[in-house]
Amino acid sequence: MFLENPIFGVGAARFGEQSCTGAMGFPHSTILQGGAELGLIGGGLLIGLMILAAVTLARPFLSVRQGSNWSAHAFVLALFAAFQLGDQIYGNYFMSVGTWLLLGIAASMRAVGNREHMDRG
């Protein structure tokens, strides 16, 4: 399916009708589904978003700052890892509510981190 439409994919929510799984079927992997349905462009953006979120959530552990709330950061990072693993076993990017919530939290943490960096410098 990916090889037939590598740039743009077959279209969102069309994996089932383009494969042998049936009209409502999905591959049980957000990354595979993103590549097949959204092609290199959409699938690449999806993977890039996941990597950016992981780096943002891991950043507090890479630098030592006073007053950093390590337990909260560790909890959010662990939740993100668990949801990502779950999405690769069972998931479909339309039903990955927990992952999208944690991507929003990562974006918020990134914005707060950037604001703190600007205030100091």
C-alpha cells in the first residue's frame, strides 16, 4: 500500500478498504497506519511529532536545574512511553487519545521552558 502511494498515502481512515482487513480495519500500529494512509509527508510529520514530544519530555532529565519537579516529569514521560507502546500494539491514530493528550502536555512544557529561558537570558 505504501509503495503504491509513497508521497501522500491512500488517505486518512482508508487502510481497511485498501487492505484485506475490511472497511473499518487498521494495522494496530500508529506508525504503520500513518505511513500507509498519510505517506511520507503525513507519516513523517507524525513520527517527527512523536520524536519532538519524546525529546521535550526527556529534556528535564538531561540538564540539572534547581527546583525542577523530577517526579512530575518522570510520571509524564512514563505515561507517554506507555501510551506509545500501547498504540504500537493496539492502536490507531484516531483513537490514541492518551497520546494526543500527552503531546499537548509536552507542547505546554516546551512553551513554559522556552518562556523561562527567555526570562533568564
